[in-house]
Amino acid sequence: MAVEPNPTVVINKLRFTYPGIDGHPPPGSKPLIDDFSLSLNPGDRCLLVGSNGAGKTTILKILGGKHMVDPDMVRVLGRSAFHDTALTSSGDLCYLGGEWRREVAFAGFDVAIQMDISAEKMIFGVSGVDPERRAELIKVLDVDLSWRMHKCSDGQRRRVQICMGLLKPYKVLLLDEITVDLDVLARADLLRFLKMECQERGATIVYATHIFDGLEDWPSRIVYVAHGKLQLAKPMDEVKESSNMSLMRTVEKWLRKERDELRKRRKERKANGLPEFEKQVDGTRVTGDPARALNNGWAAGRLNSTVAGAENFVLSSNRVIRQ
């Protein structure tokens, strides 16, 4: 009798709402993620799909321990993703998402980090790394160690980022649109490497993407999310048999159906004299005035208030100056 492996990722009735400035969900808000349950085993290659705003990134960040939830709602390797910091510090849990960006006061968000430093210094600066694994990743991602970070392209900078993130062997890897800047060859080589990691080491990978080229035979499971709720979680073989279409066409069919249903609901709400749809601000579905519910009227990096009619005050040298 075969022994079932212990799940590496267990999500149990996850419910999550982004908090307001007081640390509590804004009045009238609805959960962005609601009643979401999922279990993944060693070796699973899970493809996470859904429309923009469906909650994919939020789910990955919760799994990566970046948002606090009830410890029983999310367990990674049998431990709480948020409360057990040893998961990430040990490298067992790895999250790769977004680009190397920073926030600059009064300039805005997502300003690219540019340093006059070589790729070699960054990659070899990570301690406790197996030299053979490092050499293999440099080869897989075709990284030129002489690249200077302030001169290389977005795709080259992304290769260095991925290389550094994968240097230490992980047990659970979370990827959020990480291949968006890679060319076809680099992406294919990386996906082949990640597939081997699951097959040979039993790693578990959750990969959220909208780019399906070359993914037909990559995932072992597919998870479809809509409006923060799990719509489907099946082995990829079953999805192929039932749809008899390519992966991209299958996902396209799901998303078109979802969009048509949303448009129908908006039309019905409008006919009944209700707002066409609930507003969504900072990842939270809210009703009423979302600006007043979610912040104090100040947009980060700006001197202008985000709340109409609000006064603009700047604190300078321990005194308040009215603009």
C-alpha cells in the first residue's frame, strides 16, 4: 500500500482583507481572499492562473509569509508561513516576485534599483552556497558575470535576480510573473531547470503567470482563481482530457466566461439603480468612499492629498506649514 506524502503546502479556508491605517479592515470591505483551500505535495508544479486582480499575488505573498493570517489557515512544511521566520531564513521557503525596486520620497514607487556593481560580486556575495549549484544556475540563466547592474537591461537584471534567489536549495518556491522580462531561450532553460528540481529533489513550485508559451507540459497541477475564490484545482492531465484545447485556449475560455458573468452582474446592478460594481482599492473590495476608508488622504511620495477637499499640511522643522 502506497504511503501518501505529507503535504508541503496546506491552505485551509483562507480569508484575508488588506487592513486600513488602523490595522483593521475598512468598514464595508469584503475579503479579497475568501474560503480558499488548497493542498500541494512534494514534487508538485502548480500553475496559478486568473485574471488581473483575482488575488494571485496576494495568495503568493501570504504563502511567502509577507502577510499575517491565522497560523492554522496557511501551513508551509507544517509550519506557519508568517510566524516561523526560520522558513525563509533557512531557504526552505523562497519567494521571487516583482523587480528590484525601491520607493523614493516625493518621487514615487517602483524606482529601479541601479548600482554600479558587477553581477559577479552580487552572485558570489551570497554565502553558504554550493559552488556546483551556483555554476549551474549561471549557465542555465546565461549570466555574464561582468554585467554592471546600472548598465544592463531589465532582462539581464532579472536573470541576476533569479540566479541569486535560487542559489540555495529550496523545498517550496513561489514565483510571481518572474519570467516576464526573459527572452524565449532563457525562459525555456529556466523552466526546464525548475522541472528537474521538482522531479529530482521533490521541490514544490507555485508559479503565477499570464505567459503560457512553452508551459503545455510543465505544470502537474493547475489552480484557477477568480474573485479571490478557488474555482478549480486539478491535475493538468485531467484538464487536458476534459478541454481538448491548448493551455492558453483553456485559460482564455475560463477568463472569458468570468468576464461575461461580471458584465452581466454589472448590467443587472445598474438596472436596479445600484453601483455597477464595487470599487477595489489597494487589493480590497470596498463600498462607499474608498479613499477615506483606506488612508488619511495622503499618497506616498506626493504633496497633494488624495481626498477631495482635504487641506494639505507639511510637517517641517517641528512646525506645520499650510500649503
